[in-house]
Amino acid sequence: MGEGGRGRAIGLWGALLLLVGVGAFLAWPRAPRTDAEARSRLARSKPAPHDLNVVVITIDTLRADRLGCYGFSQAESPRIDDLAREGVVFERVTTAVPLTLPAHASIFTGLLPPRHGVRDNGGFFLEASKTTLAERLKEAGYATGAFVGAWVLESKWGLARGFDTYSDKFDLSKYRVISLGTVQKKGDEVMDGALAWLETVRSQKFFAWVHLYDPHTPYDPPEPYRSRHPGEPYLGEIAYTDHVVGRLLDWLRAGGLLDRTLVVLTADHGESLGEHGEATHGFFIYGSTTQVPLIVRTPWGNHGRSRAPVASVDIFPTVLDLVGLRPGDGVDGRTLVRAVLDPTADVGHPAYVETYFPRYHFGWQHLRGLRDGRHQFVEAPRPELYDLEKDPGEVTNIFKAFSRRAEELRVAMEQRAGEAGPAAPERRKLDPEALQRLAALGYVGSAGDVDPKAVLPDPKDKIRVHQLMGAAKSAAQEDHVEEAIAKMQQVLADDPEIIDAHLTLGNWLARAGRPEEAVGEFKRVLALKPDNDLAMVNLAHIYRAQGKSEAALEGYRGALKLDPGNTQVRYQLATLYLDLGREREAVAAYREALAANPELGAAWNSLGALAFLRGDLAEAERLVDRGLQLEPRVRFGAYNRARILEARGDLAGAEALYRRELETYPDHGRARFNLAQLLRQRGDRAGYITELRASTEHAADFGPSFFFLAREELLAGRLDAAADLARRGLRADGGSEISPLGHYVLADVLSRQGKSAESQKEAEAGRRLEAALRRNPPPRI
């Protein structure tokens, strides 16, 4: 072919390619320009939106910039990264609050904290008037299940509404100190429950929420993730969590469900990791704690990356749109449906963020802010403004140089928040009558009223004190309790009005065996904040141990007025009634606890113990077995089952169950004592003595074992040992039916030692105590 022919051929092919390109362009659907147009396009998708399952995964304390799909080179997050490649990644997402409970309240209602009312972990409840995502999906015919890894998300706070199943049962027996931040489940345990439930609903349309808490402190990744990230336990926790997420994705894929399931992965907040002087989260509202991942994977192949600045409150309307349900009016979140179909869509908007943590826990000023695509404004006693493009780490405060822009953002923040003024929202309060009763029993000091509009210290100026508190808590976690106490006392020397410092110090003093000092700290908390239910409960625990039963009862009742859904406090109240022999009130309180939480195994077990005392062995067995089914390691569970078997004459079975109880709770004096008596009954005298000795070693507060062992030492002629044991038992014993034996053993010892006057005095003490017990028998327990 000549040059001319070749030129004509190229021209013809070029024309054909041009026509093909134009045709392809005309056939390719343009990006939807409005939300209505996006919804219309979704309605024609296959599978249909209303046929989709929904899975929402929230990972606690996960910084977006610690995932591979967000550009972190050291990340071990292959499963989440795979999900990101198959979905739409939102690169600039701001949470409403860097705290677990209020952040999740925003995610699942589409409302900002000023609208949904949950401003802190604990003390606030999501009211029934606020509609949750689970409620909307349940109304639409979904089976709904939630599986949470943190006690702070317990159902009583309000997030359980709309869920058929809400798995929030935690084994509290393994914690020496119980707090909202420490009680948790490992990710695999959470996922085991989620997958078991999903198997039961796989043939239905379902909504599953899975919450994984592992990246939260204390960082304790299991192997091999710990070894893979030496010195970086936070990254090890993320790697482990990624593995757990992979289990869920594998289950969906293996069952053919991924092709009709919407998967949303996000976090409630991030983690400072030392930036701005903050070790963890909640104290400041910089990007390290407020920027979270958001990945949306649809079955329709939508994928890409959106740079639009959006917010976690947008998840609620977005999910509803993607499953063919209109979000409705009155939500603060804005649907991201256009960005899911076209990641280049301009759906960005300023995001409101707040933390009242410094105010509620330290008495310092709360922080509010607004974050858009360019700037971060922080309302504080010394206001802050950052240029996020030039200064992504928020190091240089440009407020003075750009005060006009800062004022524009402040006004926009007020409009977005929908509230005026800096007053702190109030938690639940006690009525004056309740406060008066508590004050009469030593609970409430003379608290002065604080102006709710007062400007308090700027958290930036208190960071050194905050860091010292963190160092104290780290020492306590490592069992260096005296060091922790000393550091917290330094904190209070610097700032004596930090409620959390007094409360934590009180807990440590009680743990160190210094109850009177602990009482002083709890009273200081209540002087600063008369409605602090944690101090009230902790003080009630000490009063109970000191035998001040009425004060303890009032403390538990006061705490329940503040938090009626607190089943643990209701259980403690019921158990105190039982210890006092007030069986009718105990039964009522246990039943109230079970009405609030039917899966409270300890309450079923205690009702079984009461049935045993009534002589109803069949009912006792049924109730105790129910408790053990719910909580196999529940304290007193195997013990009560052993007593039932012993009453039926099955001594071998009873022995096995007493030993099972003692494997888990070696300090259970009653179980050890009963086992000893059972062995004696079976002729095993050596075993009997061994168990009595073990009881005096492991259960120093259980007097009967001291008395019986003292009698054995007396019979063996070891008088000094017998006297020592009897005296120790009398110091420990609170007036049990066996306590006169201690005086009689002492009387016998003194008589053999020729101290007749002292012997007669002890014998008379024993007779007086015996007569008093006949007139007023101790409670049957």
C-alpha cells in the first residue's frame, strides 16, 4: 500500500474509533446531580435496594490514618484494605464526639449530640423519642442483632432499641476494678456471637451491627499480632481486629450473601497516641481522635475514593437511602448516596464536633468545634484555628491572624449545633428528699452551686496534670498501686477539685486495704458532685463491709434513682437484703434486676439459693441451673448446685462441685468450709483439716473455719495455735451462729493455762452471744 492509501486507512480507522468513543460516552450514565436522581437510579439496581442485608462494623478507637487503605505503610490491615478496594472509601470523615457512647448514638440516629442528648460515656441515656437505625430497619422487616465488645455500650444506655438480639453480657468476675472503660470482650468472642446469630437468620433479611473494641486501651494484642508489632501494641490490636473483620467477610462470601449485603465499616473515634500531649482520646478534638475511616461496599460494584469532607452522622441517612428507605426529616446527617454512586460528587459539608469530657471529669472547660475541608475551628477559652491543608497535624494556631474566618466558623458551628451558649448539659439529678436522706448517712457534703456558664480552665493549660493522671493509671494497671496512689495525690495537690482523681484514688485506697481513706475520697467526690452515682456505689460497698447496713442500703437506692437500669447495683442491693435476712425484699430486688436484664445469671442463682432455704430443692435446682447456663462461672453457682446435691445425699457430686467453685474462687470461705465438713462426714480427716487450713489462708474474713480449726488445734494440745485461730476468727466473724465456739475454745485454752478468771470471762461472752443469737437468729444464707 502506498503512502496515500495508508493515510486514507488511518483516517477511516480514526473516524471509526471516534464514533465508537462517542457512542460509549453517550451510553455511559452521567453522575446523578441530586439525591433524588441518585435514589431513582438505585431503585432500578439489581439486587433491589429493599432486598439488601445490612452489616455495620464499628471499630473502637481506630484512627483512619493507621490503615493501609488510608496510606499507612506500616499497617497490617489486608482484609479491611480488600473491602476498601471493593467499595467507596471516604477519606475525610469527622466523628461527632471522641467518646464511644455518644459517637455511636450519632452514628445510629443521624443526630448530633445536642440533639440526641448523649454527651458522655455514662450518665446520659438515649431517650426513646430518638429513632435508631435498628428501629427503622426492624419496621421494614429486618431481623436485627447487635454484638458489642464494650460495657459502655450496655443496652441500658438506649442503643438496644430496635434490636431483636442485643449481646451485651460481660463476665465481670475477672475484673478487680470495674469501670466503663475496662470491661470488654475480645474481638473473636464478639464475632463468635455474631456469626452464631447470623446462621439463624441467613434465610431472612437481616441487619447486624458488630462492634469491636480491641484497639482501645489497654493495648493487649494476642499472638501472633503482638510479636509482629514489637513496641507498637496499638498496631498489633488493629492487625488482630482486621483478622476478626475477615471472619465476618469470609462468612458472607462463603454463604453467597455478600452479593446482596450492604457492608459499612467505620470507627467511633480515633486515638491521639501522644499527639498534642494526649495519650488516648476524649480530652481534645484534634484530627487524631476525630478523623475516622468510612468504607461503604455495595453489591453493585461501586468503588472509588471520595475527598469530600463528611461526618459520621451521615451514615444513618446513607444506609437508609441505600436500602430504599427515605431517611425522613429532622436528622442532622446528610445522605452520601450520590458519592457512593459517583465518588467525585460534591457532598461535602462542615462537621460539628464536641467533647464535654474535660468538664464532667476534671472540672475544666469543654470544647466544641467545626471542621470543613480547609479549616478546623476549636472554641476554647483560648480559641484555635488551623489550616488543615498547610498544617494537617494542627500544630500552628492561626486564630489571631485569621480571626474573621474563625468567627465565620464559630457562627456556623452554633447554627449546626442548634444550641446557644457554653452551659454544660446536666446529667440526671436526685430530688431534694433523696439528697437529704443521703446526707444524713454521710453521703453528701456541702456542695456549692457552680455557674453553668462559667468559663473554666482551658484543657490546653491542664495537659501536664492530665498526663500525670495517665501515668498514675498506668502504674495501677501494672499493679503498682502505692505508686499510683502517690501520683494521684500529686495530681490533687495541683488541682484539688478533679472529681475523677478523687474517685480513682478512692478505688485504689480501697484496693490497698485503706478503707477509711477511701471513704474520705468518695465523700470529696460527693461534695463536688452530689449526684455522682459511682462514688455513691463505692461508698456503699465500704459501708456494707463495715457493717453499716442502713447506710449501704441508702447508697444503693440513691444510685438506682440516678440510673434505674443499673442491674449490677440492683443485684448488690438484693444481695444485701439477703445478707440481712430480708428475704421478701431480696426476692423483689432480684426479680427487678431480671426484669431489666433477663440474662443476669447471678440473680437467677441467688433466687435458687432462696428456694433452697425454703426447702424447695426442685425449684432451687431449676433456678441455679438457669443461672449456670447463662454464666457458667458465676460466683456461688457451683456452690449452690453442690448444696442441692448434698441435700439429696449425692456427696461425691457435691464434692466435685465444691471443688469446681474453689478452682474459680479460691477465696470462697463458705464453699471451702462446706467441703471440709463433707470430707469429715466421709471419714477423710486429713482432707478436712487441709481444707480448713486453706480456708484460713484464702478466706481470712470467714470466721467459722478459724473456729473449727482452733478446736482441732485444742484437741491436739497446741494451745497457742488454738488461741490465735480463735481470736482471728472472732475478729473476722460478723456474728454467725458458730461464733460462740470461738469464745468457748478460748475459754478452754485459758483454763488449761491456769487463767481461770480470763477463762470464765470468755465462757460468759460465749453464753451471752449464744443467748443473743437465739433471740435474734442471724440471716439464713
